[in-house]
Amino acid sequence: MISVLIPVFNYDVRELVEALNDQLSALGINYEIRVYDDCSSNDALNTINNAISGFPNVVLKKLSQNRGFCGIRNLLAEEAKYDLLLFLDSDVEIINKGFIAKYLDVRDEKTVFCGGMKYTDEPPALPLYLKWIHGKTREEAAPEIRNKAAHRTLWAGNFLIPKKIYLAARFDDGSSRYGYNDTMFGYKLMVQEVPVVHIDNALLHNGLMPGQKFIDRSLEAVENLLFFEQQTYIRPSFYEFIKVFKYGQFLKRIKLDGLFLRIYQSKKDQWVQNLLSSYPNLRNLDKLKLGRLLELK
């Protein structure tokens, strides 16, 4: 019936797996929960997560080599027992007692369904504030908003997909870098004309990284885009689908790319300082990413 697939790296997944197991067993369906540890470095968490191996229908596998964001998800899909796959991130919390049932009610053999995410209403301490405010204002959105750009807003942390569709698209594991991996998976689905539908079935996203790390990762993600740009499935639509490329192309077309690059080089430290403050302007993150793209180009 359904395989729930959870990649994990240095995170305690016991509560998540227990909550999933409770919902799945209550439905009286055939299921499995596959938790693959991507060569975690935290021995204490490794020991803690061993507890889930005693749960019914749970497969815990610890990889001896890190496969990365894309590779481990592809492995999970390949080894899944059932034809319906539910991908979840490890740092999420189930906030709806009918979470699994809602997905099963809408499933079909040709559509990808995305449940969305929420962040806590209470802001965290300053070191984690940037990622929280970014998630709260740009990632947490109602289904009707996400459906306006359904493929671009696919989030790898909470989506349901038929196995045959997943294996025909797959995450692009040619790059080991961070960033835009789920966006590019959504782009592949768009190119293959696979429908993506967003529904109201959100999870609470608890994983917050420190502000400077989030900025660094965001700039690393721009570097990853240059890898994706070279892949065979890329179409002209790619430059409209990815916003930073769209704006970069626009600046180049009106011959202002050189000017913006000089502004970026003189202002980037100031933009970073603002982003790490109590009142970050997220447009400064957009400008950093655009400047980094022009710099790399």
C-alpha cells in the first residue's frame, strides 16, 4: 500500500516514527516506514534511534557512506516495498491526527501531492531567527498560494508520489552540493508533464539552522544551479522557473549586470550584517544570491 521514506542525518526520529506508526496501524493497511541514516556522525543519536527498529513495519538502515540529499532519497525509493511513496524529512512533527488518512483520500496514480509546512508562531533566539522568518514568510503558505506555482514550490520534506513516477524523474544526484534539489525535482516533473497538487496537510518544520550557515548554504545553492543548468533535461523554461536566473537574465538583457555586480561586491558585507540582525530584510538575501550568480557567471 504505502512506504513512508525518511532520510536522517544526526537527528532524533523516535517521536516522528512512533506517531506515524500509530496512524498507519490504526488504518489497518499494508505499510512500511523506511528510515535510512546517511552515515550520521553523532554516535549518541545513532544509539537513540536504534529504538525504532523494534517498532512493527519499520526498516532502519545505517549507511556506511554518506549519499547526500538526492542519493539517499533515490535509494529509499528504489528499495521501497510498496507502489505509493510518502517522503518526509526527519526534522518534522506531525500536527494532524489524520495526516496519513488525508493523503490516502486524495491519492491517484498520476499525481504528486504536497502537504506543505508550518513553522512555530513563537520566534526563536536571534541565532536562528533568519531561517525562521524566511520559513514563516516564504515557505509557510496556504495550498491556494502554493498551487499558483505548484511545481516550483514542491518541498521534499512532505510529499506523496507514485513510485513509478518517482523512478521516472528521480532527484538529480549528480551534484553533491546543497540547494535547489527539490526545486529541480519539481522542474523535472513539470518537464515530464506530471501534475503537482498542493493540499492542506502541513507538518511542523522544526529544523532551524543558524543565520550565517543559512546564508552560506543559500549561496552554495546558487553554485548548485550552475550544475543543474548543464543537464540534458533543461529547457528554456528553466530560466523563468528559477527566479534568480530570471532576474540575472533580465539584468544582462538591459546591460545592467555589470553595475549590479559592482554594487554586490561593495555592499555584500552590509547585506549580511542586516540579515543577521533582529530585523532582517529578506530582499538582501535575494540580492546576495543574484550577485553571487553574476559573479560565478
